Amino acid sequence: MTRHVTVISSARPGEERKVLLPEGKFKHFRNILGVVLQDAQDTWAELWKELDGEVTLGVMVLSNGEKGSQPKCGWPEFLEKMWLLKHYLDYAKRFTEDPP
């Protein structure tokens, strides 16, 4: 049984392809990782702000935090933000690891 294969090129005639040098790839890598980590930091700041005044006072955890305080936004939104933070950090970690 013989199969015929047709090769389809994505380059159009006369179109140049841009090849990134290692320095360019590294710069691109740093930019993407910077955006992901900034999103993670922003999410963490939102989480901390939700607990400010009830459970925390600036950088200190208050003793009345054990009495069943709730975040200002409510637990569903708070937990969603926690999930986003985990997602951002997982993505950043996978992005920095070598491919399998």
C-alpha cells in the first residue's frame, strides 16, 4: 500500500522568515515570565487586601483572625483568586522548566 504525501509550506513566495537569536528568545522569555509573575503578585495583593483590617493589620496577623472572619469579597471570590494565584505560579514554574 503506497501513500502519497503532499508537503504544504506556510511560507509564501518572497516572504522572509524571521529567526530569533538566543538573546531575542531570552528577552521574549523574560517578558512573558515577567507578565505572569506580575499577575501573580497582583492577585496576592488582592487576597491580602481582602483580609486587611479583619485578619491582618498591615503585615501582622491579628489574634481575632481565628474567630471566623470572612474576606470582604466573600469566600467564593476569595478562593477563586487563590486558584488564579496557583495557576499563575504553576504556569511560571512550567515555563522555566526544560521540556520533557
